[in-house]
Amino acid sequence: MNQNRRATAPAIFPNRSPLSPLKIDDESSRETSPTPVIREVEEEDKEGGGEIFVVKRVEEIGVYDVGVWSEVSASKFLVRTVNYTTTSEKAPSSSPLFTPTSILAFKSPFKNPSILSCLSTYTSSINTSLNSYLDNLLKEGIKEVEESVPMLVVNFLLPFEHSYMQDQVGGGQLTYFFEPTPTFISDYESGLGGITAEWLKNAKDDEKLRSRFKVIMQLSDPSVLPGAVRKYNGKPVLIQHTGSLKERTFPNGRKFLEMTCDVHGWGTFSRRALVGCLGGLGKMDVECGFLVESRGEGKEQIMGCARVCKIDAEELVSL
């Protein structure tokens, strides 16, 4: 590890981050998609490594520029309707169930299966801050009222190089933080909330339920992507064998569910396709929505979503 780089206080990153991936395993291509390599995310929390970057919210800098993030309307994502099993009909999602609060991006020489371990190690070894929201979560002396619905953290582990070896784990991570909306908290406490509420309660102990977690990624200019990947723009992507869900607690007492998506464990074709398209991501905006797949339980609804503007994995600081 480059000790000189590690000892330098990081920038509060306003303009670059890596991106969540496209996995060729969605509902329209299950029968013909290449089988992903089954690999569980490591159970043990390792010491976090890398420089942490807080992607700035557009309101913080007052201009819509490269590398910022913003909220995006859930209606931009097409989801299954209540009659999907018989009609295959989709419609724009209603309002999201969770609100985005922060987005982090960094490079690391190894995979960090817990963003909490990474953040705690980082902030204790370097005298720096992240942002007020994340700093508050990491303060043991501040105990907030515990919500009945946990936070949602979506953590992508991304390879930045072509490799046939999954154990060559150098790459980056992109992490989304979401808080439940007051409306969803009320529905959840009233026994409502549908398949999403069931997923939050039981998916960590139920692999089949956990594997119904989906990502929809929409790119503003998909023409810059390889043709093999372009056709999946805006389509749902199931995170199956390479997904892991853990319940954890921040030092201030706030519980969260961390959905880790290990892209290093994908099949060779889909992993290499992702690495090949990273170079074009600095030219477009990316809208990402997360949801749980409905299979006859009712209509789908976006859990949380956000837009990141013109990110470039190549310009993240290396260790």
C-alpha cells in the first residue's frame, strides 16, 4: 500500500466515482443468460482500505455538474403491475419507499464486505470527516430514536481490471445510503408494505427471498456502451448468487440492512463487459433504482433511487 497516499487526508470528492454494474441475469433473459459463478461474499469484516470520497449532492454546490448526485423521480422506472403475471404489463413506479442520504465511492486493494468496518477504520486512522450525516452515524455518544424500519445500504464491489481470477480483488466500491420515508414507516408498522416489508424482515435468513433484490440502471447515453451491454439499459437486473444481506448497527445505534453486490463473482462474460464499459461512464448521467421483485404478491415499487452525474472510475485516486 502506498503509505504516503494513505497518510494524506482525502478530498471530499465532488466529481468522480465508480458505477453500479449491469448483470446479464434479468427477468427477460434468465433462460439464456450465462450462469454466474457462485461465490459467497466473505463473512469476516476486513480492515477498510482506500480513500473515501463523499459524492456531493447537487444542492450542496448549487450547480448540476460532473460527479454530483441528486434524487430522481421513481416514476422514471418501469415496474411490474399487480396483474403482471397474466398481462406482463409494467408501469411507472409510485413514490420511493426510501430517501437517499449519501453516496460514497473509493478504490481499495481488497473487498470490504462491510462498509461500516471500512468507515470506522478510515475515520479512526485519519483525522478527517465525511459529512454531517455519516459522521453522526459513527458517533457512539449520539443515540437517536430507533426507527422500526432499518436503513438500507447498497454496497457494490466493482472490478476495474479484466481478470479471470476472482481472488484478484483490487477494484472499487460504490455505496448508497437510504433512510425510510415516514409513509413507509407507518405502513410497515401497520403490517402493510407488501413484498418490500417481507424482504426487510426475512431476506437476511432466506436466500430465495434475498435473491429477488433487483437493480434498474438507466444511462443518459447508452450508445457509448458495448452493444452486448447496451440492450440491458433500463432493464431490471437480479442480484442472485453474488449478493449478500447482513443486518448491522452503526455506533450511534441506528440499525441498517447492508445489501452487498459482489461483481467480482459474476461470470466471465458479464464481468468483462462491465469493465469494458467503465471508460464511457464519465460522459453520461446514471439513474439507479433498487427494488424487490414481485411474483404475484402485488405491484412492485422502487425502494430507493438516485442519479449520479458523469462519473469516471479511471480518475479515482489509486492507493
